[in-house]
Amino acid sequence: MATTKRILSVILTIGMLASFVAFAFAKDKGEFGVLELFGKNQTATIYVEKDSPQTDYFAAAVISDYFNRMTGVEPRIVKGDYSGSKCYIAIGSPEYTNLITPAENGYIISSDSQGVKIARSGNKGAARGAYAFLENYCGCHWYAHDCIVAPKKDRISVPDNIRVNYKPYFEYGECDTMSARVPEFNVANGGSGGSYCVIPEVMGGTVSYISNFCHTLTTQFCSAEKYFDAHPEYFALHNGERSRQQLCLTNPDTIQIVLDEVMALLKQSHNPNAPLQIISLTQNDSGAEGDYCQCPNCKALDDENGSHAGSNIYFANTIAAEVAKAGYKNVAIDTFAYRYTRTCPTSIKPLDNVIVRLCSIECCFGHTIADESCKQNVQFMADLKAWGKICNRVYVWDYVNNYNHTISVFPNFGTLQSNMQTFYENGVKGIYEEGNYYINRSDSEFGEMKTYLLTKLMNNPYCDLEKEIDGFLEAYYGSGWKCIKEYIGIITKRAVTDKVHLDIYQDAQDSLPGITNREIQKCTELFEKAKTADATEEQIARINRSEISWRVWKCFNKKGEFSRWQIPHKWIKAQDELYNDMKKMGVVQIGECWDGTRDLSDVEVLHYILSPDCWAKGDEGKPIASFNDFAVKIFHFMNKITWLRNQ
């Protein structure tokens, strides 16, 4: 199946790319003509059906708005028949545009010597088609929430033989950085929306979790706070004791409580017009071992299935069957294949309205998921294939961030496209790319760039990724973008070795194995060169921000300006500048946490001599460095050396 899907996808992508680029070659060969949509003598009129849904009007308004941004002239939007018009853009149903029906939530773009037609399907097809037309034929791009390209033009011309038929690769695709929370960024680049971004219905609507997004059992559903003290039997029996962390998944009373809560939620929040609504019934986050239930009934199910997923799927199926029976056709029940439930069960199968979210948390992210030489990834691939055989709605919860030292480098660029293709070719229907979701406090690497690339890859895993990288870098960082690309190439090459892997909790001291001193110097020079190239103040600020991660890595590893093989005054000064730049840019959280313990400490002496992981507040606001008094003495000693040196 994977090979067949790859071949079909490549054929489809080649066809789309051929349509996008053929115009450049045909002008010399005279193979087809040019359709002028804006020029000295004419401006296209945009047509929609009289009884079109609001999504069609929105798509028309988007094209009109961006034509105005590019040319200073806003095309008219007209309701009704476009036949006989000689310069038009028509948006609507396949019947209105006289085109075949696109795939669900897809679109068809077609042109001739008279005009352009965009046929849509589902809630999302119209907006997706409009943005795709603007991007691929007018040069517009939505690289980030604060980086939109709408080039100024005196003339807008497109080929008169466009033939694009787009079918979505995934029903759900979501990221979580700042741009990923902006509806236009999502719709323009093919995202579905979700927990981090609610897309208005006029823009196509959201594939939404109407419950909490994850870890809902014992928190949102059958809450331990509400039920545990009076009814510990509702909760997992683990190692002879009841645990507040997980539920007993076979207790009839537990099941009934959760079912009642699910039905109450649906009564309150169900939207029959939404593309898809999901309710997450997922295990709590109690670590790799887990507090799974070992009562006789749960244990029997798990033993029968060779996995703790046995009782988990039984529970999800029981709720899902009742939801389907109640007539909620666009609602799915979501559960995890995570940690102790990751192994696929051997007997029970998920119902059609059950989503299994397979989590890749144990994987190496420097080797591709399909790399057979990487032991961590070999087992994940086996689980992915096994789940794909019994479940028609496998989602993947993937990871693209270092949660330990987020402020340092995480060089996973070399795996993004291959992994997305692997997911698609193995039948995955939805993907959540968990990144730096706290980026507003820890934005120091390439979070926005990765979000753009991942959203594009979810829209089309076979897109020209190099083209997307180059376009983003040039728009986001300015004319020195090639320096940034070369830097990314160096750290990507050094991301892993045969024995050293890239995991999401890696210490910065363990990353970039094998990088040479010459390469370290080269990377520093590349950032300096990028900053001296022609760029706006905003672009230079972005370069400085992305460089923070490189400076942090050098500080952790005592390299470059942070080397101890120099006069102490120099590396102390470098650490002081790094600390102050981080605070000035709002990079105040070292890694993932929810209680503030990894926020930068105000005890400023720490940053002069200690590595960045010791700059955090620690428990109860106390600095992580327990030898604070000693640190102060060392600091004063260093200051005295510096004073003597300057006399």
C-alpha cells in the first residue's frame, strides 16, 4: 500500500508542479497563451453563485483583497452568471464552474483564454483554492503571522491552460507556534485548525477537539478530584493500590460516568456543520511506566491482546459505539497509543469512529522514522504499520522540539519531509506536530520556520521543500538568507551519528556530536555575515533571535566566545551579553515547564559563570544552582582579576 500511495502521490505532485511552472517554458515555445487578469486596460471581475455559501464569498474577497494589495485596484465581486465575460475569476460548486467534483475539502483550478475557474468541495475547498491560486500564480506567500508577501505588480497574467486538481493528504494537520494560531496562516498553507487555532466557518471551519486536547481521563472525564475519595474503585488498581492518575477502564460505573459526561459535552458543543469534531478520551501523563489498571478484568483484556492497549481500545470502543448510536456522524472518539499503550493489540480493533493517536515520543528525530539502522525508529515503524492494519483513522502525535533545552539548537530539518511522507504512505489520516508551544517565552531557534515547513508538508508531503525553505529564508531574514541556510546545513549534517541520536529531552551538551571547531567558527561567521547583508530592521532582529540558540549551544559547550581557554573577562562578558539579550528579546524560559521553575532567575550572578541550565529559578523561586554563595565568591574573584588586568 505504501509503495502504491507513493507512486500516485508523486504523479499527482508532478502534475501540479507541471501546471505551476509550465508557463515559464511555454512563452518561448508558443504552446499556449496568456490570460491577463489585471493590466492597463482591464481588471478581472470575480463571480460567485447567487446562492453560494459564505465560504465562496470569503474566497472571492480574499482574491479581491490581495489583488488590491498587489496592484492598488480592488476587483469587483458579482453574484451571478459569468458566461460571456472575457476576464473573470469564478468560484463555486462544480456545477457552477462546469468542472468535475474535487475530492472532499479539495479544489480544482482551471483556466482558459476567458478566465479562471475554482471549483470547491466541502467546507474548506473554496478558501484553499483561492489561496493556492494567489500563491502559485500571483506570487503571494504566508510565511509567518508577521511575514506575508504580496508583491507589487503593474500586471497580473496567468497561463490560460491551468489544470490543478488538489486532494488533501490528511484530514487533520496542526502545529502550535504563534503563526499556527492564526487562521489565515493555517488556511493559506493548508492547515486544518484545531485546538490551537479555531478557524471561522466562513474560512472553512475547524477540525476541532471539543473536549480538552489530551490527558483527559481523571482530569476532564471522571475527575479524580471529584470521584477518587468516595469511589477509588473507579480508578486504576496498580501494584495493589488505587491510583489517581488513571482510570479502571472496565468498571461499568466508570464507563457510565464518562459516557454521561461525553453526551453532556455533545449536547452543549456539537456543531453538525463542522468538518469533524473530536472528543479526546486519553490516558493521563503518568510517565513511561504508567499507572495502568491491573484489576482482573483490565488485566485479562491486556493479556489477551498482548498490550495495555487492549483495555484502552475496549473503553474507547464502548463510548464510541454509543456516540454513533446517538446519531453524531461527524464526531470521533480519540484515544492514545502512547508509552505503555503504544503496542498494537492483537485481538480487539478500534471502531470506525475511533481515532488512535500514535505518539512518537521515544523516537530519534535526527534519523528518519523509516531509517532501519536506528533502533528507536524501527520499533515505532513496526507499531505504525501494525496500527494501520486494524485502524482506519490513525493519527500521529509527532515532536519537533527540544523540551529540555528549548533555547538551544534542535537540528531536525533533515527528517521533516521523509517523516511526513512515511506517515502518509502508511495510512495516517491526521498529524499534530508538537513544537515549541510556549514560543512566546522561548523563541530562540527556528520555530516559525519549522511551523511553515511542516504545514506545507501536511498540505503536500511531496512538495518542493528546498523551494519552500529558500522562499521562507529570503523573506524572513533578508538578503543574507543563504548564510542562514548554510548554517542550517552544517548543524543538520551534525545532528546525529550512528551511535548518538537526537531525542526531545537531549542536553545541549550532547547535541551536534562531531561538530568541529572549524565548523563552529564558520557558523558564527555565517550569522555575522547575515547581519551585515541588506535587510530591514525586522529581518535583522529575526537573525539575532535565531542566533540566540547557537550562542546558547556554544555557552553550554564552552565553545567560541564562551571558551574557558581565554582570559576569564572575555567569556564572562559573552555570557553576560547572552543573558541580557535573552531577557531583552523575551527568551525567558529555558525549557518545558508549567510552574515557572525554568524561567530565568533574577539572581544575575549565576549567568556570569554557570551554564544556561543553571540560570533558571528552580523550585520555589530558588536558583537551580545550589552553590549560590560559592558562585558569588567566584564572581567577585573574577571581577578582581578583570580589575587588575585593566589597571
